[in-house]
Amino acid sequence: MRKSIAGKSGLLRNMFAGTMLLLLSACGVSEEMPDTISYACDQGVVAKVAFSPQRDRARLEIGALSYDLQAIDADSGIKYSNDKMLYWAKDDEAEISGVELLKPLKCKRRDGEDS
């Protein structure tokens, strides 16, 4: 009788630990990628990126210009592009390049401006 109670107790403990890991990892996703990120870039440029709920699309805004981008594979960080622009970000830094820019913009996430 003792063996079966101990076995059930261990099983419940493992199920609880697995559930907690799942919940913690789900929480981490929303903190890692908010719906909108604002960046301070080279030459005083401000850029904003708003993500779709599925994270498969993003809208990049640079000043009065906006670009709809699609998620693409990235070796590290996240990457979105279309036929004109490329947005790549990792941690608090991003690089924005494209045919409408003279040179790629190096950007840093602005504190307290995520939504």
C-alpha cells in the first residue's frame, strides 16, 4: 500500500512541476516580445515596430513612412522583411536596412515605451 501512495505522490509532483514550467515559459514569451517596440536610431531617427498577435507580420514605422513586413527565418533574434526593408532585432538592439535608406540604421530599444 505504501508503494502505490509514494508512486502517486511522485507522479503528482512531476505533473505539477511540468505545469509550472509551461506557465513560466508562456509568461516569458509576452515579456520578450511586446506588441509594439520603440527604438532610438542613428541620426536621431525614431522607429516603431508593431507585431501581429501571431508574430508572423510586423508594421515598421520610420517617421511618416510605414512598411508591412513578413517574418522570415533568423539564425538569432527575429527578422521581418518585404521587398524594400529588413528589420532584424536581438535583445535591445535592432538594425533596419532597405532600398529607401542611405545606410542601415543601428537602433537601441527606448526604455519604458513598449506597450
